[in-house]
Amino acid sequence: MALIPYDAAAAQGLQKFHQSLASFSFASHSIHIKQNWKQLGVAAVVWDAAVVLCTYLEMGAVNLQGRSVIELGAGTGLVGIVAALLGAHVTITDRQVALEFLESNIRANLPTTLQHKVVVKELTWGHNLGNFSPGAFDFIVGSDIIYLEETFLDLLQTLEHLSWKHTLILLSCRIRYARDWDFLEMLKPHFTVVEVHYDPSTDVHIFQAQKSTLKEEL
């Protein structure tokens, strides 16, 4: 979602983000993700939260076969690519400036027989939501998209618009600041929120959210 260029000299300890390629194995496929920290910053590298969410999906925690998925703030597209490999129909979204980079990773990593299952669309949270049908998705996924406080209201509005009572939201994140918990609290008046997975090796949490029913709200 946020595209913040960084000076390589100032990014101590983050050498892996300056590698041009990050390689993974998911769903019996080798995946090679192009990274471009210098040009697009945080949107163009693979964060631990994305890898943990892909592992969670691959474990079969939810059944994606034939289901509709939308990924928010997709960045490199790794999560959406893995969801498609696991049988989902996926809409992968990010801001306009990131789409060309995102599409190149999808073309490079999805077999041609699966590329028709993926649509790439521009989505800036809180804007032009009418381009997306409310409740059209079985799953909404996002990795490390909870970190900029100024985007929280727009992200909440987007989640409310896209989801319906059947929609499961999976948010994978490392809690870096108290404000990250604040966003999860913002969700609770509208959604039932539970932590469904924690990876201690990366300090990444996965939270599941689902729209509260009227009965639950009462």
C-alpha cells in the first residue's frame, strides 16, 4: 500500500531486501519473486508476514479451491500467487504505481494454465470502492498492511465494503508499535477478530476477522 523508497546505505541489517530475487517453494512450485527496494521501497520486497501467511494457506488452514480471494496491498504478489496455485480465483490489488511490477511477478511465476484465474486491479484504500462489488469475495488477505496509522480509517472502510457475513479476512503482521494493536481494536465493533496463528521464529501473527452478526452485536 505504501511506496516508500529507501537509501540502501541507511537500511542496515536488511540486506535480503536488496537482493533482486527472492526464491520460495509453495504448493509444489518454485517461486522466484523479483524485488526492487531501491525503486519502490517496502512494496517491492517480500516481508516475513507474507511468507508466514503463504505457509498458513499451504497447510490447508482454509480451503481455497474454487474460492474467490482478494489480496490488499499485494506488493510483490507472493500471497496472491500462492492462493492461485492452491486453486483460488484471485484479485490482486495495490496502488497504480506498483501494478506493472506486480504483474511481472505474476507472469513469471504462474503457469499459463492458471493465469486466467488472476486479475490485477488498482485499489487505493478508501477510494473508488464502487469498482469492487460488496461481498463478492470469500477471503480477503493482507500481509504487513497494518503499519501506517494514517491509512487505518481507509483500510477499515475498504474491509467493510469488500466483506459480507460469509467473508473471512486473514491479516498477517508483525506487531511493531502500539498503534498496530489500535487498528485491531478498530475492527472489533464491526468484526469478530481472533488470532489463529503465531510464528515465534518471525514474531508474525495471523488474525482472522469476520463481520459480526446482529445477534453477536447485541
